[in-house]
Amino acid sequence: MTVLRMSPNLDLNALRVFLQVAELAHFSRAADELGLPKGRVSQVVRGLEAQLGTRLFLRTTRRVSLTSDGELLAERARSLLADAGEIEALFQQDQQLGGRLRVDLPVRLALDVVLPALPTFLAEHPGLQVELSCTDRRVDLVEEGFDCVLRVGAVHDPMLVAKPVGQLAMMNVASPAYLARRGTPATPEDLVTQGHELVHYSQTWADRRPRFDWVDAEGRTRSLSLPARVAVNHTDAYEVAALNGMGIAQAPCVGMRTAVADGRLVRLLQGYEPAPMPVQLVMSQRRHTPRRVRVFMDWLTGLLAGHLEEAD
């Protein structure tokens, strides 16, 4: 078994650089995340390897991976840096937050809820920089270097830690022009007899099974297959397709309330909505979470409380 002898003069900043490369498996991405030149990141890692007398990474033109010694160091370094972070936090509670946050949010929640409130958060923490990704796809949190992401739906990856935030209530909507052509259904059975169509939303093109879903009076999830001539993979496109009479959409209330309130969409089949969708803040599995990330997550949780149902 390899035993790494940790020098008493080991630089914590060098360990942070090493861990960033290890987590992202990429020197250039680690350099971007740290705000350092790529050459400096490579120099720090080479210096650490020389100091420890072992090779920490296997490098090819397309991939960077840890050696067995690198894996051992990564485990020890995470523990060491977590302890150092906890010690620093004891004396920094009153100090101004600083640094960069990289966050990914679903498009509608970002546009309708988070971005309008973000200036207030930034005014309270002028030392912070926020990189906000707005996408409906499931980003790779570790590979793409996100501090945290807000996800709608279940999280199954054992390498991620999910904190429930709430639930998105759903509604069924269609445009007035569409309902004038097809009729307004009163029950799911009317969807078939009146010849209705859906706008099909899916994050992956592999899902080609358009269904109308609802929860019945006994709490059971029911589904009805319906045709869909239009399929989209973006929430803005989903709303626009519904607004232009291409079919019935089943979407979170938070993204459709304005269009319903001004009459551009009509809410229908109330009492036959899909189950609420869970919303969770997700982080990589690590022992220490930087204070700036914890503060942002607490702010985001409070902000969303007024727009989401309470988590079970």
C-alpha cells in the first residue's frame, strides 16, 4: 500500500489547485474556475508532484485522471481543506463574502423568479460574482464546475447531495384559439372524444411518448396517450407553442400564471393536474461547502418559498 508522507510545509493553495483539477479532470477548466493561467495550474501540480515525490495525474491529449497516489492525496486533501475551511469560518462570520459562484437554474425559474431578485442579493454582497447558467438540460455538476444547481425532478446520482426546496404545482393550459377549434374538455375522456393534441415537452428526444398525466381523487397517477404534432425541449418554446394554438400543455404554474392572467392562455381541467414536481438544490458530495455557497443557497431557498409548495 502506498503511503504519502505529507510535508509540514505543504501549501494549502496548491492542494486547492490539485483538487480542482481532480474534480474537473481537466487543467484548462480548472484554470478557468480558479481564475489562473493554465500554465500556472500545471506548474503548481508539477511542484506538488516534485514535493511529494510521486505522480498524481495520468495525462493524455483528451483526458486527465488520478493515479492511485493521486486518489489517496485527493481523499486526504479534502479532509485537510475542510478542516482548514471550518477553522477559517469561525473567524469570518462578520467578514464580507467574496469570490465567484457558478450556478445552474431552470430557465423559467431563473427568468421569472431569481434574476429579478438577484440585484438585491448582489447589493448585499458586493464582493461576490455570480455566473448564472439558465438551461433546461441536466448539466454535469462536477464536470462543468458548478457550485450548486437547482433541479426540478428526482436526483438519483449517489455522488450528489440534494436538499429539498419545495414543489412546483402544475396546471393544464391551452390558447383560446385552440379551444375554439377543438372544444373545452371537462374530463380527461373528453380529450379523446374531442380529438385533442398535446404539445410534447421532453429534455431528451429519446422520450417520444406524449401523455396527458393527472392525479385522481385517490391520489393515483393516471396517464392518457394523446397525439402530439409538435415536440420541444425548452420551456420557452413550450409556452410559445401553447400560445400559438399547437396543443395542450402541462406546465408549472410559476411559468404560466402571467399568460393565464392576461387571457393569452386558458387554464383547463382543474382537478386533473399532474403531481407537483420536486425542486432540489444539488451539490457535489464534499465535506465542506464554502460559506458563499451556503449563503446563496439559503437566500435562494427563501426566495423560492413564496413560489413553491412546501416540501414534504
